[in-house]
Amino acid sequence: MYDPDSARQTLKTAIARLASGDRDALEDIYRATSAKLFGICYRILGDEKEAEDALQDVYLTLWRRADRYDPERASPISWLATFARNRAIDRLRTGKVRGGSVPVDEAAPLADDAPLAEAALIDGERDARVHTCLDTLDDAPRKAIRSAFFDGHTYAQLAERADVPLGTMKSWVRRGLAKLKTCMEAGE
Amino acid sequence: MTDERRPDAVLAAEYALGLLEGEELMAARVREGADPSFAADVMRWQDRLAPLADDIHPRVPREDVWARIEEELQKDRGTAEVAELHRRLRRWQWAGGLSAAAAVALAFLALPVINGPAPEPTNIAVGPGLAQPPLAANMPIEGTPLRLDLTYLPDAHSLLVTAVGLSADGVHDHEIWLVPPEGDLISLGVVTPGVVQAHSVPLDAARFMADGSKLLLTREPLGGKPQDSAAGPVVAQASFATI
């Protein structure tokens, strides 16, 4: 039976093992999370090779910095997802990458479903509040916030793509974020 | 809401989402390192937003990505010792007393480990590559709450540069220099902001690396000091101490 708590606990334990210097823990973490994190890197970078480099970077950094994870804090997969997304965005911003998002219909052909099943086990967060809270926003801020998250777009890029002045985009997004915060806090 | 007035929590969200650029981004990074309540806001937003990634289709990386990671791990032969060293270094830093801002930055790195029992020093002595005592230096960067941590592993000829919390401004790089007893400064490489990076130390520098050795940090054009011009302004300095 699927038990998200125990999947999460297993991952937390693996991160703790890694932080204490157990190198084998990294392979366990990789097997359990790489499909999710690679999906994130690929979504943001839009390039297989770049995403592979980013992924490699994520796990090597994790090995060196596993002690940054605070087990009292978020779910470990959220922490890893944030970590992967930030590394991918850093890479995107260094300018070497063409960037841009992957078209939705290019949902990757998948080599092997086993790791995915495992990744899905750890997720267990699909009902998270952010989804419903985002849906309460107006169209424009919702789209902009999603695009910032999924494509790594900055304010300037969002404004350009929506063909509105920068100030307009900022005020849309800020109002949206303030509203999102209120909605999220209502459930925290 | 005008451009200048925005609540911190919204700024934290903008930063967590990656909307900011240029000076705003740098200012937010500095605050994240220096202001615990802002840093907590950022973390809270990261945790709130992270489940959005559930909408991203997972993708299985090619098998040789793991092979490459493993290969890097093997190459990284000092790493176990480096992890151990981080722990030693931290105890040394806590013992040495830090400014509040530096302590915050450090707490970021150190959270889960501080409470743990101190590892036996014998673990270090018997480990490969740590026969000679490592050297450490803290380099506070003038006019900012940031600092650079430098750790030298004599047996690996490796200088570990911790520049977490520092961010690139896109215009300058910072270069680390060893000041030998006489003669020209010896470059120890250009700082990579935001990461912990191992620099290999040239032999002519290694023989001068000792307790009390002086280090300088200069501001240079991107890529470091150009060959045909003088080093840029000194923005920080420090001395090595044995740990």
C-alpha cells in the first residue's frame, strides 16, 4: 500500500545519512527523485543536455550540502524540487542556454515507468493548497505567476510576452501574490 | 501599490519565484543572508510554491547521468574529509564568535548538525588526505554582511572556497590572492558566487600556505585579472589559521 508518510520518512532518512557522510545514500535519493527533478530541470531549460548537466549539478551539490536540509522543515521532496528549480534557473540566467519552455505536447516519451511510480509515491502533495489558491486569482496574474514558476521568466520577460508595460505586470503579479498569501495562510 | 512600496512577504515571493533581476535580485540575496525573518519568508514561499512542480511531467534521465555523477564522486576524493572538515570548521567558527549576520548565514549551512555530538578527532587523523592540519580563514567583505570562508587542505593541495550568499553582479568577478613573504601575489583563483568550490592550488603557492599566511580579495573584470593589467582594488583580506 502507498504510504506517503513512510516514503517521505525514507527520503528524510536518506538525506540525513548523506549529511553524515554516507555516500551510498545519494544513490537511494537519486533513484527515488531523479525523474521528478529531471522533469523540473527539463521544463525550465528546455534542452536535454542542459537539463542533464543541471541534474548532475543538483545531486553533486546535494552531496556536498545535504546538511542544509532542516528535517523539521518542509517535505524533503519540496526542498529538493525547490533546489532543482533554483539551480536550473541559475543556469538559465547565465545566458548560455536558449531557455524557453517545453511545449506541453512534448510530454516526454518515458523509458521506464518504475522510477516514476516511485516519484509519484513521494509526491503525495497533489492536493496542496497552492493549486486551489492560484485558481482564485484573476487570469492575468495567475498566468504570469505560473509562467514565472514553470518557465523561469522574470518580470521583464513576462511584461514583454504579455505586451504590457513592466509596471503593469509588476502590479498584477504583486496583487496576485498578496492574494495568494492570504489564501495560503487561511489554510496554514 | 506603487513600485517602491511592497510588503516584505511579497518581495520574498517575488524572490522565491525568480522574478527579480539585477540590483533588486542582489539586494534580495543580501537580505536573505542577513535578515532571518526575510529568509524565513522566502523559505515559506518556496515550500508553498513547490507543490506546483507536481504538474511537471516527470522524466527519466538517461542511465549515464548517474554514471557521470558517480564518476564525479570518485574524483571528489577529498569529499568525505571535506564534509568532516565543514563540521570542524563550524565548531571553530562558533567558538571564534561571529557577527550576528554571519551567524545567520552560517546557521543556514549548519542547522541540523550543530546539536549532534562532536565526531571523534581520531576519525580525521586516520582518514586519507588529512595528515597535515587544514587551514581556515574568514574574509568579511567590506560594506556588506557577507563573507567568504576559505579552507585549505594541504594534502589535497585544495582550497575550498565557500561563497554561499554571495551573488554575481554580472560585471565583476572577485579573485583570491596569496601574499607570499616576497615577490608577486599568487592567484588562488576567481570566486564562484553562491557555491562551495574546490580550487586546486598551484605548487608555488602551496609552499607558502601556512598558519598566518595573508590572503587578499580583489575586484576584477569578469574572468579575473587580465594578464596585462594590475590587480583591481582590494575588497577584503584575511589570514589563515590552523584548525
